[in-house]
Amino acid sequence: MSSPATAPPAPSNLRRIVAASLIGTTIEWYDFFLYGSAAALVFNKLFFPDSDPLVGTLLSFLTYAVGFAARPLGALVFGHYGDRLGRKKLLVLSLLMMGGATFAIGLLPTHAAIGSAAPVLLTVLRLVQGFALGGEWGGAVLLVSEHGDAERRGFWASWPQTGAPAGQLLATGVLSALTALLSESAFLSWGWRVPFLLSGVLVIVGLWIRLSVDESPVFKAALAAAELRKAEAGKTEKLPLVAVLRHHWRDVLIAMGARMAENISYYVITAFILVYAVSEAGMSKQSALNAVLIASAVHFAVIPAWGALSDRIGRRPVYLIGAIGVGAWMFPFFALIDSKSFGSLLLAVTVGLVLHGAMYAPQAAFFSEMFATRMRYSGASIGAQFSSVAAGAPAPLIATALLADYGSSTPIALYVIAAALLTVVAIACAKETRHRDLAALEDDPAAAGAPAAGGAVRAEHA
């Protein structure tokens, strides 16, 4: 039986909340992925023109990786204040920061205009992007997870996850259209700026929608309970970060391990592929962009389906399907691309992203269900974003370096397979969470931060 805090909201209200989270995450991922695509296609020429082409690409991907380095800091700061002040306020701030940085990149002078200051400024703006995204993900998925009920949480919470392929679709689509319509010289001269400047318009739309939703009822109830405990006992709650590391360190490690295959495979399939298909397979940039574009549309469609399946059979089984599937697909993936056929390239990327979706879809509900409410933003964000430094951040960089050193896709395939094995181990160590009541995962009044004795067990078997 649902507690008052977790009673299902009216369908229209829940759909509005899902839409607000989805549109916000789409815009943030659009900004983030746009940089990745531009790093593979133009930044090496505009900001690192004195380097060898492949070295220039490596340097370009290095600035790309810097954005991931800032994500853990964003997770800590946004998680702390999100657990203290609420999810909604921090989501508005993250959207403003991400959109502002992306718009500024569109105005940035290149190396030809200001010399070495150009890549420095590019790196600073990339850091702002990473910091904002580090706080966005946790708040967006929690806002949906905490409004919904346990029965369909996997399905509803998977919708903010579709913001990633939607953002990828939008970013790749805009770049693909520009490369098709403009000459190479026009695209390098000014065309690449258009998608970044477009972010300013998208942010206005996102803010209008995001400001219209209510704060999470689960969070409001937990905050009221915490204030009551403080008034009655005179005890101050521990910082969310301290509580997470003390009482949920195992869950943080599981979340980090779960992210390895999901994060690494995604950036190999969508970012590194733009390098490999062009430089190694000899295909056109347009073909590579179109393949990612079409596959991202399929990715968007399958994520809610995987999320719904996780409501029926559990988060762990669906996640394992994705991890094992991605690892098994890597050698066929590169073999198909090496055939130099667009159809084969499209098949390789599409199957890869469908399997990735089996990990990404249940992730939002899975991570949300691991942590108590007053430390949930911090716990989910730390587990998700700290792993990105070792996973998604260096993935295109490592893949490009392996290709430069060995001239073969085999080491890259083995790299992804190793990540898949690590994720399988992490999921094997996790407990199933799909029946947990998020309100039951509450702080112990005596411990001011520990989950209530037996709370997780009662909720898990409810």
C-alpha cells in the first residue's frame, strides 16, 4: 500500500513532470554531445591547427574529457544543495550554467584569432559544462522517481534517460544538416557556431517548462520530518556526503561499477565512431553522422521499453542483458564498420545503442532506489558521476590512442569488453531494488543519516 508521500500523482501532473525532466535533460545533453561531435570534426582544426591531424584529434578529445573531470565536483555541490534545498532549484541552475557555457563556445574566437588563449578558453567553458551536467542528471531522474510509484517507476524514470539520445539526435542532426548544406570552408569558418548559439533558444524553452513543476513530494516530506526531529531532539543532520559515505558506500561502489560498461560503450559508439569510420574505414563524415543520427532515434524509442521491462523482471536482469550484450557485440561492431558499407555501419551503431539502452534505461530507478531521501541526490550523483572520470571521460581518448598505436580495432574491442566484465561483477553484487518504497528508505531519527533499521528490507519485500 502506498504511503502518502509516494501515492501516485495525477497522470497529467506526472506527465508534466516527466516532460520537464526530459526537455531539460535533452537540452543539457544536446550541449554536452554537441561538443563531443565538434571535437571529432572541427575543433582539432580550429583550436589545435599546428598538430598532426590524429594528434590534433587527441588534443581535441582531451578538452572533451576535461568536461567529465568537472562532473564529480558538480555532483558533490549540486547533490549537497539538492538534498538540502530541493531538486527543482538546482535543476534550474544547472540548465542556466550549461546553456550559458554552450552559447559562449559559439562566440569563442579560434586559434587563428587569439592564439593559444583559444584552447584555454574552450577548456574553461568545457569545465563549466561538465560541472553543470554533474548536477543535472541526479536531480532530473529523482524528480520523476520521487513523484511516481514503485509499480511503474522504471518506465517513468527512464524518460529523462531518453534525454541523452534525444540530445545526441538533436546535436548530430543539426551538425549533419550543416555539413550537408555548407561547403567545408563555410562550415569551418562560421557554420560550426550555429548549433552552439542555438542552445540559447533551447534554454529559454527549457526554463519555462522546468519552472512550472512542483518540488518532489517525497523530498518535502523528508525535509519536514528532518526539521521536526531537529526541533524535538536538537540534533543537526549530518552532511549528505558524510551520510552517503558512511551508510551507502557499498551502493556508491556498485553504481560506479555499473556505469563503466554503459559509459565507455556509449562514447565509443557515438563519439569515437566519428573518428574510426572516417580515418580508418574511409567513409565520409556525413555517413558517420547519419548513422549516429538514425541509431539515436532507435535508442530513444527502446529506452522506455527497457525501463518498462525492468518493472516486470527487475533492474538487475535488464542491466545484465545490456552489459553482456555490449561486450559480445564489440568485435562484430568493428567488423561491420570495416566493411565500409553504410548499411553495415548503421547496423553496428544501432545494435550497440539498443544494447546500451538496456543498461541506461533502468539506471535512473535503480540508483534512486539505493539511497535514502535526504542523501539520495548526493548518493545517486556521486555514484553516477565519479565513475564518468574513469569511464566516459577517457573513452574516446583511449580508443583514439589505441588506434594510433596499434592500427587495429582489436585493442579497442577488448577495452570495452573489460569494462563490460567489471559492470557484470558490480551488478552481481547488487540487490534487486524494484519493489522499494522511496519514502520507506528514510533516515534513522537516532542516527540522523542512517537508513531506518530494516527499512530497506521492508520496502524491498513490500
